Amino acid sequence: MLDESEGDARNELSGTVAGPSVQAGSIYGGIRFYAGSRPSFPTPAQLPGPGLCAGRDRELAGLRRLTMQDIDAGYPFLLVITGVAGVGKTALALNWLHELREEYADGQLFVDLRGFAGDGDPMPPHDALGQFLRALGIDAASVPATQDERAALFRSLTTERRLIILLDNADSVAQVRPLLPGPGPALIVVTTRKRLPELARAVDGAHFLHLTPLDEPGALKLLSGIVSRERIQAEPDAALSLVSLCGGLPHAVCASGDRLAAHQGRKIARVVAELADDARRLSALRAVFDGSYRALTEDAARLYRLLSVHPPPEFEPTAAAALAGVNDGEVARLLDSLVEANLLEAANERFRFHDLIRLHAHEKLMEAESETTRQAAYARLVEHYLATQDRAVRAADV
Ligand SMILES: Nc1ncnc2c1ncn2[C@@H]1O[C@H](COP(=O)(O)OP(=O)(O)OP(=O)(O)O)[C@@H](O)[C@H]1O
Ligand SMILES: [Mg+2]
């Protein structure tokens, strides 16, 4: 409002003003407004450091090929990295994303969604959105109260932005979906121990990478990044045994390597002997497997425990059904949830435990199931195999 009654001009502006404002006394002629440049926001740089990433040349080359094709396509690019605890999902994601930082001028957002932290519940998207909005320059007092409003504002702010978003350790699709940016060229990476296939529908053309343990040369390369090359060359066989006892899992290789690095005079063969003791091997990974185990439904957790009774680590669904005393449909559902939690691997209609995970399942069995229950499960399994053999013999007689 312009007040000239007393000869001098006074300006007042009421209400909320978003962006620049113009105040004028008298205006003549047609008025046109042109949208100015987009509001700028701080450039977040939240990615943790990349750390060591040995033995992942093949995976990194595959990821580089993917981005070469899609990086300038102008629509969101989603990569979901799945795999068992400690296999190196976060390490791979960070290494790859650090290579791409220059291409994404609007910055990088990172959140640990605590899907399997074991020391608290998964982070609600509401909280993750609050963090992201503040990182994008929204004043804490102006962050909307409801999750829907937060997600809408996040999409508005991220539309057409060249942003990297790493959603680490996700627990569910419902947790991830509100954290997806608006349309535009953002690069989103989700890491998770679960499979989360429904994410394929969240972003058109989503890519999935299931990360498996390192092969022997890769695991040895990792070990030689922690322990000196000379020590490995002095005991090549022991070094090979060490990485194979670790099942090629980077987390376990790192834990063993750290032990060697802390004791310069210690022989690798000695650590191998220590690791050959199952309990010690498992201790390096118990916390991570516990996280996946706790997230299971009670039915799936029971099957997980009982499966450790099965002598060879590979089995068919019918054997699992016999062990748990449930029907084929029910066991298929439960086996799927164990595969989804990356506690079990599926291969050609059969299922297999990673040997460290089988040890973990066995530990849980001993903790949670009585001797009677264990024996009854074993008896059902033996009966199942006898009946299968009987049927095979009769079929051969025909
Ligand atoms: N290729 C690698 N080279 C060197 N170190 C690695 C590699 N992969 C993983 N690590 C190390 O192993 C440990 C476990 O890796 P990481 O945290 O990436 O696993 P993860 O699959 O993300 O596990 P989680 O499911 O628990 O989040 C970390 O200390 C990490 O730095
Ligand atoms: Mg991780």
C-alpha cells in the first residue's frame, strides 16, 4: 500500500511472499510477469567416503555401462542393489556414486534407513524426508508436518534436478516410495538385504543388481588391501583358506584381515585355525544375520531354524515342508520370504544355505527350540526321505 497523504511515501507489504516482490506507486501500461530463474538451494554433499572396493571390477564395469546408456535420458534412474548382509552393497554403491558426482551438479543426498540396524526400528519415511528437506535448504520450522506434504514438497524441490540419492539399508517399498524424487534426471540407488521386486514398478525401467560374495581372486585382492602383499605371498595357501572360510563375504574378510593387521607377527595359518572353529567364524557376522532374522515373521523364523537340521546345505521344498510340518503352498510362501530376506538362495527349484548362515540358523535353533521339537522335525525329515526313496524304488520296479 502506498500512502502519500502526508507528502512522503510509505510502503507496507502484508501476507507471505514467496520469491522476489515488486512494489510500485502508479503503474501504467500492460503488465507481464516472466518466471525468473528457479530458486536455488544449497548443494548437499552427503555421501560418505567411498572406502576400499576391491574385487568388484566386473560389477563396476556393468554399472558404468548402464549409466553410459541412461545418464542423459532426463528421467529418474533407479538402481536397487540387493544381497546378503556384509556382501558389500553399500561399499559398491558408494564407490560407483563417487565416480559420478561431477555429473550430478545438484548434489548428493544420503540416508541410512536402518532396515536391519538391530538397534531400533527402521527409519520412518517421515523422518528421512525431514532430513532431506532441511538439507535442501528448507528451514526446520517450515518443514511440513505430515508425511504426504513432506513428500510432495520433496518432489517439487527435486523435479528436474541432477541429484544423486542413496537410500541405504531399505526395509520395504513403503519406506522407499515417498523418498523418490520428482520427474527429472535424478539417480537413485537403494541398497537392501531384501529383494523388494515391487520397486520395479516405482520407477520405469528400474535396474536390479544382486550382489554375490567375492570370488577367490577378488577376496584375495581385498585381503591384500588390508594385510601386506608380502605376508600373503609368504603363505599363499593359508590366505586362500582364509578367504574361503569367510565365504568370500567382504565383511568377514575385512574382520579377519583386521585381526591380522593388528598382529603383525601372527601367521595367517593361525587365523585360519581359529576361524575353522565355527563359533569364531559366526561371531564376525552374528550381528548382521541377527538383523535379518529379527525382521522375519514368526512362521518364517521357525522354518529358518528348522532348516538347519537338514544335513546337506541344499534341499527341495518338499523336504522343507516335511521339516516344518506344513503343506507345500505354505512352505513355498515361507521359503520365498527367506529368499527375500537373503537368508536363503534359490537355484533351480532347490534352495541352499550359505554355510555361515546355516550356522546362524543352527544357533537360533538351539536357542529357541526344545530337544523334542528338534527331534520331531528330524524324524519328519527322515520319514520324508524314506518315503521318497520308497516311491523311487517302486517307480524303478515298474
Ligand atoms: N569390495 C570391497 N572391498 C573392500 N572392502 C569391502 C568391499 N565390500 C565391502 N567391504 C567392506 O566390508 C564391510 C561390509 O560391507 P558393506 O557395509 O558394504 O556391506 P553391506 O552389503 O552394505 O552390508 P549390510 O547389509 O549390513 O548393510 C564394510 O566394512 C566394507 O567397507
Ligand atoms: Mg549396507
